[in-house]
Amino acid sequence: MKRLLPLLFLLLPALACAGSLQPLAANDVATLLEPPAHGERIIALWALDCAYCEPNLQALARLRDQHPDEIELVLVTTDGIEQAATIEARLHGMKMDGYPNRAYAEASPERINFLLDPHWGGETPRVLVIRADGSRLGISGALTPAQLEKLR
């Protein structure tokens, strides 16, 4: 038991930040949009006041759970980081707090919207798929089964 205690203390920081909400500033967007080494990164953009976001996030989580070695799922709320407590409570309620989560941290959210996808008008839900080959796909609105199939 004494040997396990130091190991637990080493793992706590990693476990604590696994699903904790992180700020997303304009200078972070380029890194987020870099193609993954393999598979694809799905960036799920959502908002607290979005009626279709929760079903989309849950469908994306199921897809990611079916293909854990191929899909990286990152959740990005277009709400401001100053609403962190409300955002984290909502994520917890949706059982989505175990995924990497980001919240806008800029005075001008439109700037981050444009940097993420210049063809996006800011509506949510929005899904950005970035593939290892550098190709991208953007889908706005509630995801249909056919659209979910195209994501992988």
C-alpha cells in the first residue's frame, strides 16, 4: 500500500485535467486544428443554450467509444470561460466531462469562430472533422445517422 500511495499522487494531476475545462484563446486554435498523427480529431462545438447539442455530443461520444484508436473527440463550448461552473455542471449532467473540454476565452467570440472555420456562421451544434491527411469536414445542425457515418 505504501508503494501505491506515491503512484497515486503522481497520477492525480493527469486525472484531474483529463476532462477539466480549459480556456480556448485565439492563439490556441492553430494547435487544435493541426491534423492528428493518425485517424481523426472531431471538434464538437456546442453552447449552453443549444437544444440539439446534447444529443449531438452523446452521438459523437458513442462514435468515439466505438473507435477509440481512430477518433479523438474534443468538446468546445462557444460560451465564455467565465461561465466555467455552469459549463462544467452541464458537462457533468450530460456525462461528457471525461473528454477534453475547452471554452472560449476571448472578448470577441466571432474571432475564434472565424479561426476555427471561416465558412462557419457561429450556429451550434457544429462539428469539425480534421483527418490525418489534412482534409476537413464541417457539419452544422443535428447530426443524422448518414452524417455520423461520414465522420469516420
